[in-house]
Amino acid sequence: MNSSLKISAVIITYNEEEHLEKRLSSLIGIADEIVVVDSFSTDKTPEICKSFNVTFYQHAFEGYIEQKNYAVTLARHNYILSLDGDEALSETLKQSILKVKLHWAYDGYYCNRLNNYCGQWIKHSDWYPDKKLRLFKKEIYHY
């Protein structure tokens, strides 16, 4: 692939105002489009999304898998970066994704997720690395 490869970031949300600004900021320079599918948040989630100029949809929550798959159908681009509302990209991951955008070689890419539990980062046991398929070709992968 070449440098014209475009990525749509898709995020599902419900009352994510506490985390959302950091998550959306982490996508700047990586995602060519950000799609947020919100389950009718009652906090400032919609306003935060509007301040980042994302493509914002509200959709009744029918289940995690269903909401994720619905968000992917709304994406304009064929390459998807799928995040939850409380996930953000590290600088290392951002650099890796930029390299993948230049030389996409696989149907999808796993990301090592670092979990936080009760304010503590979990860097051992089965919790790390918590590999998740987060970057993939739209027509290949479904939740």
C-alpha cells in the first residue's frame, strides 16, 4: 500500500466524558476519519465529540458486538481502527500505525492493550499483554 491509505477510527461510547477527550486527541494525525456511535449518553459525550469534529451517531445499544459492527458499517474508509471509549493510543502505537499506513501487509493487526484496574496498571499475568485485534480491513473482519 502507499501513503494514500486512509483509516477510519470507530469508537462506541456511553457516558465517556471522563476519558473521551484524551481518546480523541490520541487519534489526531492517525485517523483520517473518526466515527463515534453513542448509546444516548446523558453526560457531555456529544459535546466533546462535536468539539473534535467527529462523525457522531446515536444508536440504541443492542449489545457490544452489534454496536461495534454497526460502527464499522458507518466508516467511509476500508481500513478500520476500532477502539472503546476508554482506550487511547500510546505514542509507540501511534508510530506503529503510521508505519502500517505506509506498508499495509496483513488483513489485520493486533495491539497490546495495557489494562488499568482500580488505578493500577496491570503489567503481568494474563492481563498483559492483552492482545486485541484493533486495526483491520473493513471487508475482512467482523466482531
